[in-house]
Amino acid sequence: MPDTSPIPVYLDCDTGVDDSLALAYLLASPAVDLVGVGTVSGNTSAAQAARNTLDLLDLAGHTRIPVALGSHDHLDHPYDGGAPHVHGENGIGEVDLPRAGAEIDPRTAVQLLIDLSHEYAGRLHVLAIGPMTNIAHALEADPSLPGRIAGVTAMGGAAMVPGNISPVAEANVYNDPQAAAALLAADWDVTLVPLDVTLEHTLSEQQRQQLLADERPFVHALGEIFDQYLDFYLPQYGERLSALHDPLAAVLAAGAFTPTIAPRVPVVVDTGTGPGRGQTIADLRGQRLGPRDHDGIRTRVVLAVDEPVSEHLVATILAA
Amino acid sequence: MPDTSPIPVYLDCDTGVDDSLALAYLLASPAVDLVGVGTVSGNTSAAQAARNTLDLLDLAGHTRIPVALGSHDHLDHPYDGGAPHVHGENGIGEVDLPRAGAEIDPRTAVQLLIDLSHEYAGRLHVLAIGPMTNIAHALEADPSLPGRIAGVTAMGGAAMVPGNISPVAEANVYNDPQAAAALLAADWDVTLVPLDVTLEHTLSEQQRQQLLADERPFVHALGEIFDQYLDFYLPQYGERLSALHDPLAAVLAAGAFTPTIAPRVPVVVDTGTGPGRGQTIADLRGQRLGPRDHDGIRTRVVLAVDEPVSEHLVATILAA
């Protein structure tokens, strides 16, 4: 019989507008057991991301999931102040959430991840939707970590499409290229979810209104949090839509859909300081006749997901 | 009245299988007056490219077009031996052409280009279909050169598709990243013709047979020259087709077609030694709603040519 028990997931995030929706999905999905959250600086500071995560979990009635503070600074440079023009000054679109009663976990995010990897040895899935700094530190602190991880899903990179922070670099990877390189070099199964797919799946204004209309304060707040974010994306899409960067990674980590195109290919990160800094260089040569896995490669790059992701996402959250 | 006189073209090439077809097109097109050729190492050595070009021109009955030898080595590294597995040991698919009576021009390619830029001041078009080493040397030797050039068309780079010599780099640019950077940084109008379009336009085996069947030795030889090249491309296309890298650049330089998508955007070249070496980084962010030119940018990147290029190419050569 196939194992249908929920997947224990450690979430590493920089909450974050779209992180909020990913979090909501993970809480709502019966396929997932969210067993811990670590935060990192990215969209906002690691501390603000922890605050936001605690408050969101509290509003959702999930007060026992540990939230641990991770790295404020990145491997080769300090935190740069985040993206307040995208995610708001507080990371969640200037929405004031009620302050949670729960406190931050006394452990670091690295220690939480390592502890969970023992508690759920062989089953724990790592979902990284921010810069991969904590994961890199965990790999350094405990090189045996990959052996206890069932799989890693990471939102990051841009394979065949332009970046969102430079012509070729996506923000999560650009914010810590060395950390992304460490994650991709480790001996575990990685599903990389780049802009190629996350920009193709969108939350509509109508779907945001569905969230807003929900009676539950948590779901209602998600609708509020996305208001400014849809303004930010308006020039790109020509209408009020939000890219589903982190939520798509969460949906794939939950196994809700199988990617249509996701070849296992070598991926290296440009960790230099030239114009390609932070680029995820996926070797997609020779794929003209169809996806082709390279032998011995454990990283698959998701290039297409031909499924109704946003409908599934919203329906799952509304049905929870 | 529009100026319908032929465009004087200086061709800089590394002949080369597909260079041969580009050359044939330039000779055949009534829109072009091929006024000089310089050679550079790339597909083969600069000297072999000059030999091939002289022999092709002689076979075509064009014995008065000057062919000048250009750089054997590149700006930051020596010539690496070319691509005999693609273009054959002699650069033209192992086809033995009759030795031309004409001799190589005593000038360097750089001097020829500079001389032609005075002779055809304001009208000369530069078509670069090899590594851009000669062009970079000419810009250094005479910084006033761009002011006398009507436009530059360069086959090179990969914007949104994988490279052909590394996951992100195309061979012409990879073979001399600094030279490509110099060409793109100069103050002239550049049409960059990258793999994004050159792989989409193909010469079929049937079209090769049309060339082979022609009674003229020059046109027949073109059909022979492409034989091995179609073998090389078989695994990529799944059938005997040849990408039309250099011929497409020639067709666009002749003004035969207007590209469907060709935004003017900043392009920088990764001249470092990391995994992105030789990549042409075109800033294509914000183009989701359609092509958008950046103010003050003189380089357009050709991303789509929705025209029957190969039919036009073959018909022009057969009709000459």
C-alpha cells in the first residue's frame, strides 16, 4: 500500500506576502504535517519574518508549531533591507495582525531543522521558500543531514526566463548565491521551482476577494495581505494578478501535482560578482525533443506545471 | 524615394559550414553589395577560413572581392582549435574545393574594415558571423569607426535559450567574450542574432538536395558542405536539419525580413571565468506584455522572425 500519511515538512521562509499563502496552504493541506518553521532574511528580516509567521499561525489557530529564528545575514554579505516595495515595510503588505501569544522557539532555525531531521528521519521534507542561508548553515553544521531528508523543494532561480532582481537572477538565489550553491550541491533530491513556472501561475483579484470574504480572520487577512502585492504585479501582468512563487513550491512539496516538465539536470549557481551573480545555470541543452534526465543528477528543475494550481490552492485553504 | 541601392557589406567570418551559405546568400542577394571579407578563428582557424572563403568566392565567379586575414588568437586567450566535430577538419565539411587563383588581400582584416568604412562612409554595414575579435581590434585601432558604419549585424549569444558551447554561452561569444563586449559597447546600431532565432530556422535535407542538384559547381558544393553538418544536428532536431545561424544573420543584414520580436535592450557579456563565461545577458525583464525598447539603447536582440527564411535563402541562391 502506498504511504498516505501526511508528509512532515520543515518550512524555511522569509514571510513575506507569498510566503503567507504558502504557509496557509501547508496548514490546510491534508497531505502535509507542518512540523516546524525557520525564518531567514529575504523579503524582510529574519526577525520580522518570525514575527509574521508566529502571528499568522496564531490567527490560524496553530499555536504549537515551533517557529525558530534563522540567519539575519547571508553567507557572503549582510542582509540588505529586503523588498519593502514589494512586500511592504512589515513584509506582509502593511497588514497589522494581532500579536500572537506564542513565543519564538529558543532554538536556532538550524538546530530546529537538525532536530526535526532526527525526529522524522527519512521522512522529513524541507521546503525552502526564502534565501537558502539556513539550509547551508545546517549542511555545514551537520553534513549527515541529507541522509535523513526525504526531499527538498526550493523556490528559486530562473532557468529560461529573465530574473526578477537582475536580468538573470531570481531574488532568493541572488540574496545568497553561496547558500543556494550549497543546497544544490548536497546529496539529496531537490525540486527547484524557478520563475519559469512561478510566474505562470497566478492568484487573481477574484480569488483574493474569495479569501477576503471568508469569515475566518486568518483567511480574511490573507486577502488583505495580497492587496499591495497585486498592485506591484499590475505592470507585469497588465491586470491585478499575483505570481504564486512560494505557494507553487508548497503545492509541489505536498505532492498535489506532478510537474509536466521537470528534467533532472546539472544546476550551478554563479557565486561571482559579475553580471551573472546569483544566476541558476541549469544545463538545458539537448532538450529540444523533450525533457531528458542526466544520469546521476538529483536536482530536477520544474519548467512546466500544467495544472490548475491557483484553484487548488484557494480551494484547499477555503475548505480547511 | 527610398534608397534601393544595394547595401555595402563587410563580412567578418570564420568559414565554416553555415558561413558558406551566408556567403552564398550575400553574393546572390540583389540587396547586398559584398565589398570585403575578413576572417577570424572560430569554427576553424582564420587562415583556413580565408582559404575557404577565397575558394568559395572563386568557385562562385567572384574573384575581385578582397579577403583579408584577421586574428588567429582572441583577446584573452589563444585560438583553441575550432570545432572540427561540427564543421569538419577543414571547416567546410571535408569538401575539397578547387584552389582559387586569387590571393589573400595584403591588408589585415582590421585595415580592410577601416578602409571600407572610409570608402563607404555612412553606408557600410558590418556583418559579423564569427568571434568578434577583428571588430574589437578595429574599434581599438580607430575609435571613430562607429561613426562611419550604418549598422552592425552580429550572429551570437543566447538570450532565453540554452547556449551551444556551455549551458548559457553561444560559441561566437564564448570564443571571445571581451570582443563581443566591445562590439556591444560601441556607439552604433547592433542587431544581435542569437540562438533563440537561429535554431528556429532550419535548412532541410530536401533543401540541401536542391542545392546539390544545381548545375553550378558553387551551389552544388554548398549542398556537399552541409552533408556532415546535418549529421551533427540530427540528435538535436530528430531529423536531418541544419540550424541557420549565420545565414539568418545575413538575411537580416540584407533587410529581407523585419524581425517579429527584437526589442532594444541592454546586453552585457559575462567576460569572467565563472560558469556564466561568454553569456550574453540581455535585460528582458518586463517584456511579458510585449516587446519594449529601453531608452537610449542601440542594440536590438532578435527573438523571433516569423518569416520563411530558409525558403527565401535557398530561392535567392538558386535564382542568382
